[in-house]
Amino acid sequence: MNRYNYYSNMRISGVVASATGDVNGDLIPDIVFVTGYRESEVSIIQNMALGIRDGATGITVSIPLKKNMGYDPMIFLGDFTGDGINDILINIPTGGSGGTTYNYVYSFVNNEPRLLFDSDDFNQAYQYEVTYKDNYKVEVFSKRNNARYLIDLSLRGPDYLNNLYDANGKLKTPISGWVDPISGLYPIDFAFDGLYDLIAYQQIAGTYHADTVGTIQNRLKWNGYMFVLDYQDLAIYGSYDS
């Protein structure tokens, strides 16, 4: 059977991602899936919704997703809260130039949907300032945790540096970059105990979007009520070619 249904208006509609596991706590595997439609096999998927089919009763619950347009969503089932029951992580690539994603984590314990993580809320809460400094440096300030990082650009190619700095390493004009919204949200079991944290990646852009100067990595841990910052670091490339 095809996983899509075809209609006369040429829209392709049906299940676009699925996973199987117990998410309501009755120890019977449930079917978790995302539905949506698109105009063709390669076009953007629209009107995506989370669906959960109870493995015991066959009853299906549909939960609309706030940001419901994107490409090839992914579902991961794992325990983020420590109750021993799988939660539902949904990642939806937006298709934008920055590789950003929409991300949701839901709990479905006792067949009650509960939103645990929303990437929009995260992006609003985690704000940054990216400022070019003299002597081939970029300062990144994370407002959420009052942390400052200093990136050394001295390994960048001469064409890049000469456009920004004079011969003494002084900036020719003030320059600010920015940090993108989440570009990847990944589950990780650090202790190998079946309890997952989240790692949120955010690209740091310099003079233009494709000018990546580093990546912010936020590790998020469930504290019983919400995901909170456990630690944060900044990663850079080992060398630059331009």
C-alpha cells in the first residue's frame, strides 16, 4: 500500500513520518505519526499534525502543530522526563538557507497530550549579541546565562580579513553578526541510563548568512517542570580557507 493517497487535484496527502513505541504508559506499543499534504513529491509539506494511535484501543488522537510547514519531519521516541515513558520529539526542517528547524517535544502519559518543548519559545528566550572586535576577534554574548565567548579569526584568509581590518588589526567599520534559531535539536543519553537530554545547535553568522564563525551548543535538561540550560559551549572550525 502506498503511504500517500492521491486526489484529483494532484495533492499528495498522508503520513510523512512515523514511529512505534509506548507513549501513554500502558506498556502496549502505540503508533506515532505526522500527517500532512504537498502539491508534489518534492514540494513543501503543509498542515502537518501529530497523530497518536493507541495500541490498545485503536483510538487516534490528532494534535495540530503550531509551525506546520516544512520538509521531511523526523520523530524520535525516548524518555526526557524520567518517568520511564517515551516522550515524542518532532524535528521539522524549514528548508531555509540557515538550515533552521521547528522542534516540539510532547508527552502523552495517560493519553493526555502535553507540550514540553517549543522551539519558538526557546528562540525567544535564548538571545545573543555578536560583535566584531579589533585584533581579529568576534565576541559572542549569551544573554540567557550572561556568558561571553571570544572567537579568534586570525586563521581566516587574507581576503576576508583585509576587507574588515586595516594593517594593524583595527576594524575599518563596526560590524555585528547574529545567531540563528535552532538548526538542530538532538536527543542524547549521556549517562547511558535511558534518560535523554536535548542538545540545541544554533549557527553563528558573521558578515553574512553563509559566513559561519561558530556554533552555539545548548544542553537542555528536564527539571521536573521544563527544560532548563544545563551547560552551554561554543564550537568553531579547526581552520578556515577564506
